[in-house]
Amino acid sequence: MSKKKKRRISGKGFFKPYKNPVFIALLLLTLFSGGFQIYACTAVSSFFLIYLAVISSKNSGLKIYFSLASITVAVFALSYLITSFWAVNGFGAVMGFFKFLPVLLFTLILFQKSDEEKRGIFMYVPFSGVILTVITAPLYFLSLLKDRFYEYGRLHGGFGYANAFALFLLAGIVILFYRSDIFPKKWQPYVLTILLSGGIFLSGSRTVFVLLALTLAYFSVKIKNVRKYVLPAFIIFIGAAAAYALITDNTENISRFLTSFTKTDTIRIRPVYWKDALPVIFKHPFGTGYEGYSYMQLSFQSASYSNTYLHNDYLQILFDIGFIPAALFIATVLFSFFSKRTGGMEKTLIFIICAHLFFDFDLQFLSVFLILILCFDYGNKNKTVLKKKTVQNAVSAFCVLLSSVNIWFFMAAWSEYRGNYETALKLNPALTYSQIMVLRETTSKEKAKETAEHILSQNGYVTVAYDALSLLAASEKDFSSAVQYSRKAISTAKYIIEEYENYFSILQKAYVYCGETGDTKNTERYRNLILEIPDMIDDAKATLNPKAYEIGSAEPDLELSADTLSYIFNLRQAS
């Protein structure tokens, strides 16, 4: 068989993606936030469920493989549902289940596919990566759209986070090298590689750039035919990067790469995040639920920072859903990497993705996570086929029902994403972020109180809710409750000076009011509490990690205003 003929056979149907609906779904998922936004996740879940129902009917059953990898995927997804019963964010944490449900459904779909079909699905990565790079990179010159795809001059292609976008592009390069045989012309994969490399450069991701260099070096040694293309491609890439910098006057990305090993404050500060989170992880071995970290961090951090995620996916899994899913995930990664059944492409992808997981939150992007799912070794034994008609009907009915639920949550997530918070809460009252935004926007005292109380009934770490209740209680002269709420607010945000100023304002009003009404006992109590504020701030300062500021973290402003300090000084002198 000729080499040309072999290429045509291995690529048969590949350039007709409309014949592969899963490919199209993954392509669209990547184009819409890389699968980061929950609305995109619920939408693709609905499609996967309907697709499984159709396959079950068409093939007279579903194939299921029982292995370490399949158990891990099931436990991972279901744990986000189970932890919602004790999650920090209450029932709002159930959104984590709907975010990661596509991971489980995609695995079930893979069980129904042949090895050749699975390899074809891999191609959604380089194709969507090239599409995003080619479409979004030039938007740097359009001020109206620049901020939609760039952040601080770094291209994120709609992912919202440049590092995850860069890792996705790197995965595309790896796939192109291993699957170059499907292209009619030898030069085609190298052109696509240059485009993807350009996207990595525009992303300004230093860790991915290092991984790219290592990957190209590996391919140059491993694959002889690649060597003659790598050097010319690299020269073209450098030339294009220099031309880009000159034309756009955007030298930030070049400077980031040149200072990769000398100015890495954003990487060096991450161990501080991890160290702060570890005691909480051990205190909650079964996890804190989806978004638990983002709400809790202000209460336990030892430096001034605000992150939604831990910048380490292994610790993020521990924080979210606990030790059991984390142990299964790590075991599956190691087993798949060292398995003889795992191909070279899959092993390379597992290595680069799992190496990057140590420094970022890539698994929050389903487009990246599903690459790992494609790489896992699910074995070829312990297969069960659900063939009974009653079972098939039950599976189909369940898929349709769960798809309907997904559509409902999709509408809620989409409304929240678009800023229609009232609509979002009508569809899903447990959306904490929407509740917070409604609380901030309302002018009604009754609605503010109702919303704040509802928030705190499911999440005791929302500072703004305590602030609202404190102000409302103070307006009703209920200073005892106002002080209590204000102290709770400080406990959830101990490095925010505004919380201490609010606390002082409440105490000052209480002190004056009790003095005017002749309440001597409470006048003395509130006076002492005012005098204790500087000590409270000193206690907060004592918990700061000085090493964090040596490596670039901004030191929090924990100094009271001159007026507040003057009032406290005069009050102390009057005693």
C-alpha cells in the first residue's frame, strides 16, 4: 500500500466534520469560553445526553467499561453533586455538578466509539485553536473588541484566561505532530503549528512557552523528519513575533518571555496560595464544594490577594471535593501515563497538561479537561452492554429528562452571564453571585434584608451580606445586632480596611446614641470596643506572611483614616 493511499485511508471522513456531531460540539464548546462558563457546559451536556439517547436506540444498547479511569470520572463528576449537601456555598455548589457533568457524558460517548473515531475527535483541538487564533489575534487593533479577547495585552481567545488558552494551543501542536499523516500535504501541519505557536506567543504564557520549547526539542530528537522543519519554523516564528512587536508597539509579551526566569512574581507567589489553603484542606477532607475556595479565601489568607481558583488543580480538587476523588484522579493519570496501551501522543499530552496543572486551574476549562479524558486508558476488558429493552428505554428517558434539567440550568447560567440577575434567580434561586449583585443594586431596605439573609442562610462567607445587615440594623437603632454583623464581616475579610472603618462607624453611632439616651452600661461597652479597633488591626497584621511581599504581593492597606485615628485618640485621652 502506498504512503499516499495510507494517508487517505487514515484520514477518511476527517475533512467532513459535519459527519461527526461530537467533533462539532467540542469545536463550538471551545469557541464559547473554552468550556469555562457554566452556560456552555450545560449546553454541551444537553447535546451529549440527547446524543447518548440516540446512540442507545440506534445501537440497541450502550457499552460501558469498568476500569480505574471510568470510576474516577464518575466519582469526580458526582462528587460535585454530593458535596453540595455540606458545601460552603450551599445548594449553589450544585452548579459544579452541572459544570463537570459533560466530563462523565463524554466518557460514556467515547465508550461507543472506535479507536479511529477517538483519534479523529482529537483534531477538534488544533482546528479550534487555529480558528480562535486567526480570528481573535487581529482584534487587538479594534478597540471595540480588543478587551473581549485580550487582557493586559495578552491574548486569551475568548477563554478569559491566557495561560489556559496557551496550554490548549500547545496540546494542538502535539496532536498535529503525531497526526500529520492525515493531511494531504506535508507542509500543512507545520503551517498550523506556526499559527498555534503564534497564539502561544500572543498569550504571554511563560510556563507554556517553556513547555513548547521542550516539546519541540523532544520532537526534534524523537522524530527525524521533524528536524528539518523545526528550525525554519522557529525562525519564522521569531521573525513574526518581532514584526508583531514593531507593528503594534506591544512588547509586553516579548519582555515576559525574556524575564521568564528572572521576574516570575506571579509564579513565585502561588506557593503562598497553596500554603494558606492546606490547613483548610485538611480540616475539610471531603471538600468544601464548588466555589468554596473563592468564598473562603479572604478568611484564611496570609497575604492580600483575590483569586477565584487556587492556581493548582490538584489542590483545587482537594479543596472542592476532597481526598478520595483527588487520589483517584492522580492514580488514573499515573496509570494511564505508564500503561502500555497508551499511545505516544496521549502520553505526551498527559505529561504537558498534568505538569501545567501544578501552576494553574486548567481543568476548569472543559476544552482542556476533555483532552485528558481522551488520553485516559479505560482498558479493553470488563465491558458491559446494556441491551435489555427496558434498560434502553430507561436510559433514553433518563437522558431526555436530565437534558431538560440541563436546559433549565443553562437558561439560569446564561441569564447570570448576561447580567440579568433577577431572571437568573427566578430560574435558580441558589445562584449566590446573582443574589450578591441584586443586593448591591437594590434600593429597598426590605428586599436588601431578605436577600442578605437568604445569602447567609446558604453561605456564611459573603462579606457584603453582613455589611448590608449591619447597616440595616444600625438604621433601626439595633446596635447590638449591627455590631455583631460588622464583626462577622471583618472575620470574612480581615485585610480589608473598609470593614474596620464600617465597624468604627457603627460603634461611633452606638456610642453617641447610648450616651444621649442615658444608657451608661452600653455607652461604656461601645467605647471599649472602639478603643479595641487598633488592636484588632494589629492582630490581623500579625497573620501576614512577610515572604509574600518579598516576592511581589501587594501589602494590604491596614491603616485607619486620620479622622478615625484622631477620634480614637481623643476618646482614649478623655478617660
